[in-house]
Amino acid sequence: MSQEEFDNHPGWRWCTAQGARDHALLLGLETTFREKLEWLEQSEDFSLRLQTSRWKEGLPVDPRLLPILEAALGPQPARGKAES
């Protein structure tokens, strides 16, 4: 790869704000609806795992998830006192 090809590689442009928006649009156009749904399900699962971890440490969590976490895990332990 020549220096000119390296300098004009689209990866460099994607590191800018406009380039990142263009790249996200391009990915959206190239993925199927099913792939988008799978990505959303994975990101939701990841978010719930993060909130569960915060809950177990006694840290603040998203108030919208309080009923779900309380039903699944019981009352929140005191801050910094995770159960073993």
C-alpha cells in the first residue's frame, strides 16, 4: 500500500464526526433487519448485565429497571457490600 493510498483510506475519514455518521449509515444500509434486531437484543442483554452488576455492588441503577431487578434479585444490598 502506497503512502497516498494509506492517507486516503476511508478508515481515517471515519474517525471524524461526519465520517462516523456516514459509516453508521453505511452499516445500516448493509445490514438486514434481522441482524439489526439481533444487535439490539445483544445490547439490551449487555445493558441489563451492567445494571445487575451495579445492583449487586449497591450502586445506583436506572430507576426504570428497579422493579425488574428487585423481583429477580431481592432487595438491593448496602453500597459496596456485594453478596458472595
